[in-house]
Amino acid sequence: MTRFWTLAGLVLGGLASLTPAFASGTPADQAARPVIVLGEDGSLLRWTPGSAVLSPLVVPWIPVNDLAAAGARDRVLILTDAAAEEAGKRSKGEGRAILLDTAPATPAAIRTISFPGRGIKATVSADGRKAYILAYATGKDSSRAPQPGGRALLHALDLTTGKVIASASLDQIPNAIALDAPGRRLFLSLKGRILSYTTAPLASSWHYRSPGINRGLAVRPGSDVLFVERERQVAVFDPKEIDARDAVKRRSRDDDATTIIALPIEAAALAFSDDGRMILAFGRGDRFAFVDGEAKWGVIAPDTPADLKGSEVVRPVFFPSGTADLLLASLPGRKVVPVPSPPEFLSSSSDEVQEQGEPVEPETPVAPDDQPPPAEQPPPAGPPALSPSPTPSPSPAPDTAAPRAGGGPVAMEAKALRGKVTGDRRRVQAIVIYGPDSIVHEHGRTQPGPDGAWEAPLPPPGTYRLVPLGERSSALRSVPSFLTVKVEGEGWADLDFRVPESGPTR
């Protein structure tokens, strides 16, 4: 059975649409079959097992906006714009979904379905019978000139009859769409929330609160746990853990995530390995990271292989398990490069462990907090995404890789926050204190001394996040990536960070 990985060329709201799609079948079956990849320019590419390159797949429907596996072997659904002459005759035929048989050297169209709006994202049920399309319809006057504004649409297609069977209007353009394994529920990533739709009938249902810009979605194989990429985080939504929360306190929350894992890279999409043990976080550029999808424990961002450096996009081609090698494609170079699978997640003392997953305390709603600014640039002018800040327990020093305070509240004559930077401390220009109770506000910052020791006056009561930053407020790789403290009148000591001796500021 052919597997399919996609990269839509359409960019909306400054974000590329990046959605991995899987065909069904065992990893062994998939390994023996070609893989179809959607290129950065909307072309279709094919990888043949054993080949070190992607080869072009010639089809007349270029450019392709998105691609999804269509259940049966060697079938794929592509989204493309209607030809100009067709769109002129039928105002509702702006987009087309084409079901292809990719087994022949030249793929053959099995069925073509027209729908209102320009198709931008697609997902297909496991049995290949139903497809769900995100589309964007622009306003037009009698001259067919684009008008300001437009509307986002969700279409349900019957791939056996070739008809649009239901449609719904959306108040935002989603960044991603995902379907659960039974095919009964859709998830749409929107600003501030993850919207749920039932598929029979196609109707808006409940939603997960998820502050900030939500991007890539992935449902863990064999479960109903949803993983969401949102502004340098992977937020995990486990419905069993959510249902176990106190109903009254649950309503007061700003974020329904049950675990939050910090990402050391900018990403826009998530893809699970076939066995559900590992997640690949990736996007534009040549950086990628592995996330432990089974234990929801941590992140490893390996060095970019030489053959992938400078890529506009890296694309997963074959990801059979959390312990097997991953194959990544370089676009537009079209090389296919093996990447050794990460070992079992390294010990907390390893420089490669960027972050440990934070369980979000279900019983104590806390004002929102956030991640440090992107590493590649100074902090953005606008506020970053918000996420709950867990309340640390005043206890002896926990594991330093966890994003919790390394010490506990201690009585001091001069009440203060104190710690020390070890390792390559010359790279740390400031310890920035965000809060209280929100990273939207920077409370203050302090500079470590020559020996790495730092101290800041004790801030007012509240929850704060401490982040070491480098030159021009760039983020640093450190262990831990940040610390969260709750100030209740006593000072905090042993708020320590270790910066690796080698490796550039990111």
C-alpha cells in the first residue's frame, strides 16, 4: 500500500499548510511500497524503496494544494483549483477533489468532485469512503474581481458517489484538520481553540480551549489522545484525564491541555510513527525534533544531517517506528536522507533533552503562562501563546531537566530569587522574569555575575517563569529550558540553569 506525505503550497495567514497523511497497512507492507510526497511547488513526487531521491510524478492537475491517503491501496485524494474556464462556467466549482489511482506510472483519475471554495486541506476516513475538505471562498463581483474578506468552509464528500453530502461555514480559516480513527469526529485547529465536529451529521460540537495559534494536529494511533503544535509547544489533550477533572474547576480553566511539552524549534506540523511511539515535529526550514509520544516525556532536536542543511522544507518519507531509522526528504533538493532514530529518551543530564513534558495540574486552575520567545529572533512584539503554569511544590530539588524550580522557598533576610548559571555562562546575557501569572508581561530581568550567580528582588505574589536569554534576547539551549516558581512571600534559592559548553545560540 502506498503511503502519502503532503506539503500544501498554499500559505494562509503567514503559515504554510503542512499535513502528513497516512495510508492504512502494516509497516512491513508500507515499506515495500512507494511513497507519494507533495512538493513545495505543488508537484507530486514519488519515492521508490531503496532510492535516495524523489522522482517527479507527471499529472495534469498542477499545482496540487493538498493530498491525503484514500484508504484503498495506491489511492490518493488531491485538492486542486478548477481550471479557469470551468470556474467561469460554474461559480460553485472553484475547487476540485480528484481521487487518483497511483499504481500506474501515470496516475489515473477515478473520480472528480467539485465543491465551493478553494480546497486547502483534506483528510479521508480509514475506509476511503468519506473525505473532509477545508476550503476558502472569496467574494466576487460581476467582473469576478476578488472582494475583501471571504469565508472558510468545511465540506463532507462521499467518494463512492462523487457528491458533496454536507457543508458548514466556519468563522476562521483552520490551520489543520484531523479525523479520529473511527471516522466519527473531526478536529480543526483555530486561534484559541481546537474545534470538534461530528461527521454524521456534520455539525459543530464541543471544543478544547487551547490559547494562542494552534497549528499541526495528530491523533495518536490506537487512541483518542490529541496532540497539537502551538507556538513552540506540543499540547496534549487526553479526554480521559480531562473527564476526570472537577467539573466546576474545569469551567474556570483557560487551557484544557493535560500535558505541555516545550519545543526547541519552530514547527508547523506533527507526524506520528506508525507504531505511535514517536512524533516528528517539523515545518519550514531544515530543523526537526522528536517527541516521545508514548510517555509524553521529552524532546530531542538532533543536529541536521549535512544532506538536509539548507532545505526549505524537510519532509518525512518513511517513519515505521520509534526505534527504526527515519527517512526525510529535502525539498526542493529532492534527496531522501536516513536519520538514525533517537535512542530511548536520554537521561535528564543530557544536553540533548530539551524539555520534559509538564502534566497540567487538573485541580488547581492557574492563570496562563507561556513559552520563551523564539530562538531565531528577538521576542515578537505581540504576546505569545498562553498556557497554564503549573504550581510547584516547595520540596527538595527535583530533576533539573524538568521545567520546575530547582530549589524550594527558603527564609532569607533579603527575600529574593537566587540561582546560578553553570556551563558556558558567558552566553547568558540575562535571566528574564515573566509574570505575575502571565508571560505577556515581563516583570524584570537580571544579569548573572562573572561566576554565574544571579539574584533578583522577590516579586509580588504570583506565578512566574524564569528564562535565560542570550544576545539580543535570543533563546538559549539550557537545562532546564525554563523554571516556574510560585511566589507566596518567601524567597527562592537554587534556581539554576546549565548551558552546554558547545552548540550555537538558537
